[in-house]
Amino acid sequence: MSAILCPSCGSDNCQSFSILNAHGTSVVNTSTRTAGVGVGRGGLGVGTAKSRTTGTQQTAVGAMTAAPAKKRLRWQVILSIVLVLFGLSKITHGIGIVMLIVGLALAYWGYTRLRYNQNVWPQLYSDWQLKFLCNKCGTVFVNQPSYTSPADEEVASTVE
Ligand SMILES: [Zn+2]
């Protein structure tokens, strides 16, 4: 494995966003400060102080290096199907037509989110997988393993 070098300062002390994100998340989980008594094994933590040990908190680095999220669309799909079916069953009434229209609009919205997940998100995610942070100078850069011509390295070093 060849070392990942920072294009700005040339340091090899660089970490990928995925590792930084996992690290930033776990650090919070272990170092959460609870002023009261620790949570007992039985789970009956009589918290005199507010404990926010949810495990979902992240450090600033953890949040900064979070992977791009897919758009959720499960409830849109379910709700649109329900609305369309119900609207069709009551199509002779005004409310049925309204529900049908709302259901179709919701379906279209879900469709646009599905398209995002299929077309936009994979590119964002692959970009994220190639992102690195230099621990020495703090530069964030994208490591292109298959595309490192000398000319590009020269450009990268001259651009501050
Ligand atoms: Zn650097």
C-alpha cells in the first residue's frame, strides 16, 4: 500500500473521512460526561443530572466527516399507495379525487428522491470514500488513486 500524501504539505499523516467519522463517533460515546451516578447495569440509572449519553452524538470532526445520507422515502411510498388506492375507491366523491391527486403528487416526490438515491448519491458517496484530512495542516483533499500524473501533483502543490 502506498502512503496517502497531503497535496498541500506533503505529510503522510492523513486519515480517511470514513475512519475519522467512526473515530469521532466512538470517542463521544466513551467520554460523555455525566455529573450524576453512572447508569447501573440494570438500566435503572437514577440520573440526578441530565445525561445525554444517547450514543448518536458526534464530535465536530465526526459530524464534518459524516457520509452523505440517502434520502428516505419509505413512508412516502406507503402513504402514496394508500392515498391512491383509497382515492380510487372513492373516485366518485370529491374527496377521492383530492386524495388521488395528493397521492400521485406524493408518489412523484418519492420518485424524485429515488432518482437522487440512484443517480446523485452514489457519486457523493464515492467522493466521500476518497476524501482525506491531513492531520498536519488540516487540508481536506480527495485522493485519486488512479489519476496522479506529475502535472496534477505540481498544480496541487502550487495551489494553496
Ligand atoms: Zn497537509
